[in-house]
Amino acid sequence: MSQLDRLRWKRTLRTTSSERWLGLIGDRDAVAIDLHHLPDGTAAGTVTVVEGGGIDPSGVPALLERFDDDFLPGIGLDEGGVSLTVVYARSAEQYERARTDG
């Protein structure tokens, strides 16, 4: 089974013009994609590949194509409608400030 076949996507944030997707392999964070849908119908985003998450750098182009095919109908990497910056990270953590009532 390939890396891409083991990847499971979870949308962690959605607004009217932006989305954040987390790609997991097993219980490990493998990749995060922050995507912004622009007024002209195109999209731009940042792809963060987490070192040790199970995504080999040589597989990133195929990962981007699969994401494009699965989640970006009507716009495409091969048509110039999507611009993605790929960043390789050693770890990924999320920190949130606790809400206070008052």
C-alpha cells in the first residue's frame, strides 16, 4: 500500500474562503494544508509536510495532485488555478489559548 493510500484527511478549519486540512497516516500527523479560495476563482495555500510523518519528499507531487483531484473541483494545479508552497517541518504542534468567560 502506498503512502497516499494510507493517508486519511481531516478538515480542521473552514471559513467562507479558507480551509485547513490535516493528513494523517495512522495516528501521526503527516501533512497539513492551509488553503485560501481567492475571489478570482483560484486557490493558494501552504503545504506543511511533517518529517517522520510517513510522507517521502519524492511523493509530494503525487500527494498534491491527489489533493487537487479530491478537494479542488473545477480548479487545478495543471491549469494554473492553484498555487501551493511546500514547507518541510521537523514537528507540528498546535497551541490554543483557553477561553475565559467574563
